[in-house]
Amino acid sequence: MHANFECDGDVVLVTGAVGALGSAVCRAFADAGATVCGTDVVAPAESDDAVPTPTFASFYQGDLTEDTQAAHVVSSTVADHGGLDALCNVAGMWQGGDQIHETPVSAFETVLDVNLKTMFLASAHAIPHLQDSDGTIVSVSARASLEGGRGDGPYRAAKAGVRLLTETIAAENHGAVRANAVMPSVIDTPANREMLPDADHDSWVDPDAIARVVLSLCSDATPPTNGAAVPVYGDA
């Protein structure tokens, strides 16, 4: 049994909307009555067939590592739907395998751009609109951001940055915009199963379960929660 959260009439923008987690977040908000706007660097028709495509009120294709495109996505959402109530920063990627002294600069920059820069730019452009609506931001950090480890240092650093920017946004907008992060362990997606076929998939966390936590953090059920990094580890 799951708790029910209502977001009737809320305008929600989800980044990384055609990926496995982004799609789950979009479905959760749509089921709760929200007006769901999605954005991603690829169009839904170009996404992985293994991931069900959600239904969007509007979809804006754009590269959120580019400031002008991030600004356009946010302004288009507001213009098309009359405002913005929640931003869900789901866009991200994992890349690893190399130790720091073996990591190409291009790989470091890509991981930081996709995980951290997209969150920064989307949030920066959304905050003025969210201040008008007493809105919320929920961003996806990671359990791995809590400590160093071998082979994926740039990813850990990027997700730690997401967590710290979340705390900063919460502090800077106290009483106007709530900002929280979720910290999954390994997410049970088709891509992760293909990459790690011998892992214990049963211990991984379901995207739909993460989506329900994101939904709850954007709902009226959690008004005191601000600047938090919420563990979503499953059985890992």
C-alpha cells in the first residue's frame, strides 16, 4: 500500500524525463494530477524502448548543459502553462572505471556537466518563478556522494555537488522555495542491468519507489522538509 499525494493543477518540470527514473517521476506526478512538462536532450521517440514513455502536457527537447537552452526550457514551461510549481532535476549519468590519474579531462567534464551543471542551470532559471509560487525543487544526488571510492571519482564529486547546491538553494530561499535531494543507491534500470549483469538486482532500488519519494517531497505532506538529503537505498 502506498500513500497518496495530490498535486492537482501543479505545473512540474522534470529534467532527464525520458530516462528510466525521469519517466517514473513523470508518471508519478501525472497520476497525482499534475501538469507534467518534460525535458531531455533526446526526444521520447529516440529513447530506450525498454523504458515506458510517459504522457507529457508539454515536452521540450534541449541540452541543459547550455545556459541559453536551459533558460528557454524554463521560460517556455512558464509561458505555456502559466507558472511553475516544482522542478525535478533528474538528468544525470554514471561513468566510471578509471582512477583519477587515468581519467581524461573530457570524461571529467562530461560527468560534471550532465550531473551538476544541468541541475545548476535548471535551478537558477527556475528559482525566480518558484519564488512566485512557493514552489519546490527536488534533485537527484546519490549514496555514492557521501564518500570517496575507486573508479568513479568524478561521479561522486558531481553528486556531492548536487547535494551541496541543494542545501545552498534551501538556505538562500528559506520561506520561499523548498529544496531537497534524494540519494539512491543503484537504481534498477535496464541500462544498469545490462552493465552489471551479475549483480544482486533484487537489492537495487525501483525507479517507481524513488519517484514516490520525489513526489512526496514536492507535496503538501512535507512542508517542514527543506535542505534535506533523503536516503533512498532500497535493500542495498
